[in-house]
Amino acid sequence: MSTPFRAVAIDGPAASGKSTVAKRLADSLGLIMVNSGAMYRAVTWQILQEGVDPSDPAAVVTALTDMEIIGGVEDGLSTITINDRLLSEELRLPAVNQNVSKVAAVPEVRECLVAMQRAYLEDNDLVMEGRDIGSVVFPETPFKIYIDASEEVRAARRSKDGEADAVAARDQQDSQRKTSPLVIPDGATVIDSSDLTIEETVKATCQALLARGWED
Ligand code: DC
């Protein structure tokens, strides 16, 4: 029997620091890092490109049916290509920030992207970060971390990055949607990063994984 690949699930609200922590962790453990939010952002960007109303779930589903979405890996990081266009900088545009929660609330969008996310584990040990990784994508993994930070700290981090992003509004929508809302997954270790440096947060995450039986 082949060894099952292992998944570290990192969830948390917007700008909690989870992407940076997930990347550092993946580098130090030799895993790939999969950014699931980038997939929801990519679909949102494409919807906006096509002039589709992101508030109209039926129109979003119709547009989704025509998209060719391909997830890849480059230099240990997940990539996302839609209709042959590799997306990167576009994903952080203010219009994407404003509309991504609406698109991510559409069950068919989630179904499609969750299947892509699970497929990454067929070939790789990985760290995946998002909102429903420990609760829905890999509920069976013992390696579940939830990274939190106060609303003030998260808003300050985003504006320091020079990004216009109403994190509180986005969190509210992400926590209140019907399908796979942002939750603390059952059994996850919660790390509040409000008063921690990135290094301290990574260290606390590593300690939690070791306590959960992670072996190199
Ligand atoms: O992690 P991020 O801020 O780049 O995510 C962008 C949006 O995508 C977030 O507001 C909600 C959605 N998302 C989601 O619904 N489920 C995930 N696993 C990851 C992101």
C-alpha cells in the first residue's frame, strides 16, 4: 500500500497572517503550499472580466461552466490558470477583494474548487490555507490549525500592505454563508497571532503539529 500524502490545514479570517505562516511552514517542512483563496479570487476575476454580475448566483454558475480552470505548482507554490491565462497580480485587485465573498458563497463554485484542492493531495504532501480546509476539504487530517488575530490588527496589516480590503465585511460574509462558512474546525489548534511576530507564529504552529504527531 502506498503511503498516504499528508495535509496541514490552516484556516482563519482575512489578513490573519495565515498565508505567510503557511508559506514559511511549507518551506521549512519541504511541503508545497496551496493557496485556496487564490482559486476563489481567480474565478471572481474571470467573472468580472466577462461582465457577469457576481451577485447573481445563476449567472456565476453559467459562467463557471465555460471556464477551463487548471491548478498547478511552481517553485513549491500553487498556481491557477483560467482559460490559458496564469493569474497572479490581478488576484489582489480591489474589485476582486470586494466581490470574492459573493462568488465564494455559490455552492457550485465551492464544489468545483474543493475537488481541485483535494486533487493536490494525490501527488504531494502539502500545507493548504483557506477558510474550510480543516472543516470541509480535509476533515480527516489530524493537522488542523486556526490562525486568528484581532480585527484591528488585521485591518492594520492589510493597509500596511497598501491594499484596499474591507476585511471585517469580508469576514462577516465568509462566516455567515450557508455553504462551508468560516469556522474553527473541530479539534483545531487556535493560535492568536495578534501579539506575535511571524517567526513566533510559525514556531507555535510547528509545536502544534509536533504535538499532533507530525514526523519529518
Ligand atoms: O484567503 P483570501 O483572503 O485570499 O481568500 C479570498 C476569499 O476567498 C475569502 O474572502 C473567502 C474565499 N475563500 C473561501 O471561501 N474558502 C477558502 N478555502 C478560501 C478562500
